[in-house]
Amino acid sequence: MSIISSVFFLLGLFTFKDVKSNINYNVKLNYTAKVNHIYNSNSEWKRIELILLNHKSSPSKLLLIAKSFNFNNSDIISLDLIINKISNKGNPGEFDVENYYRSKDIIGISFYDNTNNSIDLIQHYRKSGFNYFINRIRSNLIKIIDSNLNSNNSALAKALILGDKTSLDKSIKQDFSNTGAMHVLAVSGLHVGILLSIILYVLALFSKYLNKKQAYFIAILFLWFYALITGFSASILRATFMFSILVFSKVFSKSNNSINTLCFTAFILLLINPNYLYDIGFQLSYLAMLGIFIFYKIIYSKFTFKFRFINILWQGTSVGLSAQLFTFPLTIFYFHQFPNYFILTNLGLIMITGIILSIGVLSIVFSKVIYLNKLFFILFSFVLILLLKFISSISNLPYSVAYGFNLTFYEVSFLYLIILVVFLLLSANKSIGYVLPFVLFTLVYIEYKRFQNLNCSEIVFFNSKKSLFVVKDGLNSKCFYSGDIKNAKYIMNSYLKIKPSKVSFQNINKYDEIDVSNKNININIRNMSNYTLVNINDEKYFLGERVNKQELDKLENYTFILNKNTSNLPVIKSINYLEDGAVFYDIKKSDQIDRI
């Protein structure tokens, strides 16, 4: 029954559709809104989450990007806005912003620079009540951390303990991403599980005064208080609720089934907010727990060790393998990369993260005690540096990350079918010889797809405000752009995740004509006043905003790549619009491959 529930969960994950919003997009209207959250940022532009109060149906959330914003959380304001629909560009490898904001119930985005209109305050947030009390505790914790640690250690400590990643350096985030350790920087199931173990260990010292049920009840109360001071993010809410139900079912139920309990918590959370189904963290955390419940005992039982330390390492390895087995199809589906040394990373994190959280909590608790505060924060700094060195060393290992994965929904579904077959064979005590063919077939298929992405030769015209396209010839690429190179690099970084290659950049605005060639490809680019003509191996492309009827005779053999589908266009046989997504052409075959 649990397996059937998991299958339906995976089907719902990809097929769920939300109800369309009644928001009037691209129309300037007056809105009354409540400031729900102000994101921490070092940029002059701030991100603010608003709850629209005068919406036609239920209150809706809006992302406001403002240059200056002098209001507080829970203030009620009035302002004139043009709300834009959040949509993907359709460029290869790009982050799925539609699903991301949909999972957070945000229905639109608006930009506000305070030049033409002002924001009127309707009701000021009163500095009292329970929310104010919790925010004060969180602010004090941040001050304690900032005042006792240097900038790098402070940023990492706030991410690990409070889930605040705004101060983290980009290179640190990249190292954690490359090693598959990003979940450590978001307060989630790992933190809650470790914190629960620490609390239960401390309460066990008072076993004379507390029975088992009382200890678990106090531990759950501590977890929910921790969830409150960390900001009640979706990840911490999900993890705390999941562990609370798992603990209560273990303590109060004689016949406890962990998978049924896990599915029950997912069901309740989806009843509260069906859009959690779009949340990548929700999907990965539940699949990781499902993998641990299903495969941990099977994997762990395959080997036994006499030495206790090696046995503990094998336990950690079994947990990591179980979780990774169920999450890797979605990981490469969303992020197009895979951390090759994830087992090594998980082993280190299991040992270090528990120590960091323990010393971090003690450092904060004894922050006002002379001598003890210095001792604990010195130890805290040491373990934080140790974690950074560990993650950095793994990230810098050769081939630490494999890029080039680009699976479809059907391929991901097929991978989970293979995993299900492997589970059924292992649970039936079949030998490794029965399982190995399925595992080898899966690995060979994924690597074959990756090999195709690495060695393809194509031209891709991107959906961008300024002309931007790349010519890929196997492991080498040439990106041609106009406008800002930052925009070109941002879009190319996403493309390189699914089509890895060594890339160089060329600004086409600096030259009237560009000629680039090698043994496989000849490129000629002519920069005209209103458009760009691209000739690649005698295949001709027109790239621009629009085309006039008078110019058609001169451009008879060209394929037209236009930014938008404008009215009054002449009839053209070969035409594509970038507003519908990036356009691919195979250089060798000289015909269109696909559109995102």
C-alpha cells in the first residue's frame, strides 16, 4: 500500500495543475497590501513579499522589487502597481521560476522605483505581541553570532543554525552545490533530526524525573520553538511536522509503519497548501526519507563489520546511498548536474554537522557567561573552518561534478520504475546478479544521453532582450552577444549545465562583420542597423525585432528568428519567435532540432 501511495505521489508531482489567478496583469491598479516578508539583501534593490488584501478572491502573494522600501513586516500599505506574470524564458537549463514562485503562492512580480508614485502607509505594525517577541529573539541571535565570529564564519553559522543564506559568499554556495551539500545551508530535515537527537540525549540525563513519553513531548516542543525562531520557512515547517508525527507514532502506536506515517504527513501538508507539490525541497526531502525507509535496512544488511567505527561509517554510507537512490533522478532533472563524491560528502557532513549544531547551540546559550563564551566561540569557529575546508577540498577534486544531464519527464518516470523493480528484487532476497542488469542499463542509458549532450554540434538562439546565440562544436562553443556580457554569461551558465563545453564570448556590436572558422564550421556575421545576418556553413539566419516587406526579396533563403510575433508581418515560410523559447538548429544536419 505504501509503494502504491508513493507512485501516486510521483504522478501527482508532475501532473498537478493549479487554479488560474484572477489578477489583472499588465494593468496599473491600486492595491492594498500587507508586508509579509522583507528578504535580506546587500543590493540596493530589495525583494519584498506582499499579500494583496483587496484581491477579487482569496488574498494573493506578490513579489515586489523596490529600490527603497522603508516599511516593516506586517505594515499595511497602499500603492499603484503594474503586476507582471512570472514566466520562464524557455532557454535551455534555466531555473524554473514559474514553479518556484508557484510553490510559494506568489502570483506575480512588480518593479517599483519610487520615481512616479509613493507608497502610503495605512496601518503601522505595532511592536508587541507574539510575532514581535519571536522576531526579537531571532534578531538577538543574529547579533550574538555577528559579534563573536568573523564575516565568513558568521555567514556560515547563520545559514546552518537559522537558515539565513543572504550573507554567504557566492563561491561558498557554489562549493556546497558542487558537493551536493546545499541542503545543509537550508534548515531542514538533517538539522531537525540532529537537533532532536541532541535534545533527547540531554533529556536522558534526567531520566529519573522524566519518562520516555514526557521526554519526547518536551523534545517536540523545543523543535517547534526552533522552527519559530528560524522564520517558519517551508523546509523547517515540513521537517518539524514530519518528525513530530514520526515521533508520536513511534511512542504512542504499537504497530508503527514509518512509510505510512511519512505519506500521512505529506498528505496533511498538501491539504494545507497543494502548491507545496511544486516545491523542489518538498519533493526531494520526502523522496530522501522514503528512500531511507525503503532501502536503508536492505543496503546496510549486505555488509557487516567487527570494528565499531567502521560500522558507524557504513551506517552513514547506507543512509546516504538510500537517500541518493531515491533523489538522484529528480536532482539531475532539475539541476542537470550530479556530485560524484556525494558519499564522501555525506560521511563528512554526518560527523561534522552534529558537532557544529551542538557547539553552536552551546555558544549561544553561554554567550553571556565570561570565559565560557570565548571558549565555545573559539571551538565554533574551528569547526566552521573545518567544514569550509572539507567542502572546498571535495569541490576542488578532479571531476567533482558531472554536467550534461537533461532528462525528460518520461525518462525520470522510467528511472523510478527501475528503482521500484530493484526494490522488489532486493526485498524478495534475490541475489545481486538479478539487480545488476537493471542498474547497469540505467547507468549506461544516462551516460549515453550525457555523451550526446557533450559532443553535439548546434546553434542556439536564446530568448533574450538583446541578440544572443551560441555555436557549439563538440566540446568548444562560441557565444555571440550584444548588450551586457553579464546577461550573456548568466544565460550561458544555464546552457552549459546541460551542454558542457569550453566557451568564449564575442561582442557583435563592436564589428560590422565577423568571420570565425575551423575545420568543421564557418561563421559569418553581419551586423546591420536593425538586425543581424548569420551564415553558418551556408545556412543563413535573420536575427532581429522585425522584418520589412521591402527586405524580403534580399533575404529569400534566410530562416527568420524574430523576438516577438508582431502584427502585419508578411507571410514567411521559415520563421521562429524567441518569445516562445530558444530555438535549436543542428549544424551538421542543417535543420531545426527542437524548441524548449
